[in-house]
Amino acid sequence: MLCSSFVFINLFLINQHIDSQTIYTTEAFNTPYSLKRFAEYFNQSDYNKIEVLASLSSYPDLPKWMNWFHRSNSEIGYFYGTPAVDNDGDIDIEIILLDKFTFNVTRDRLKYTIISRERAYF
């Protein structure tokens, strides 16, 4: 007997104009990221059930100098880090949000413009 099962995943794409945040090389930054604005897609307010997967667009991970932190049951998480001297340029961060119980998925983006601190201040 052949048995097959299908999993249906609801994918919601957040298409909105995203302003680039400017950060400077060798200077620490943090970006608060609210999960509350996605509550309508997940039909819940238990943020512990939402898994956040972030990476540099078209790559599997965040840049080595960038981190993500989210405390259980908090609606706010943080991207933080310190870009190295040679990391100036524009980057896009792709964020996948997964409801671990319903398997609903949505995607978001953050944009950063990284400017060499030496060029910006001197």
C-alpha cells in the first residue's frame, strides 16, 4: 500500500517599501525587530511559537559580524553587531518567520547601508 501525505504551507509575503538603515564600520549597532506586526498572519500572540530564521539574501547565514537575539515570549528581537573595516556597502537581510505549530510562513527584509567610519567622519 502506497501512502503519501502532503503538507500545505501558507506563505505570506510582506511587500512594503523598506528604508535602508545606515550603520558604520567598527561601530556597534542594534536594530529592534517587532514580531507583533506579524500577529495577523499567525493568529496568536505567543511569540515563543514563532521561529525566526535570518540570513544575508542569497546566502545561508547572517554576516559573521551580525547576530540575532530574541527572548522567549517577547514581541521584540534584535539584530546587532559591529561591521568590520572592510564591510562597507549595501546588504539585504532576509527574514523567514515560521509558526512552529501551524507551519504558516512569512518573509520580510531589512536593508542596511554600511559606510566606512573613516570616510564618514573625516
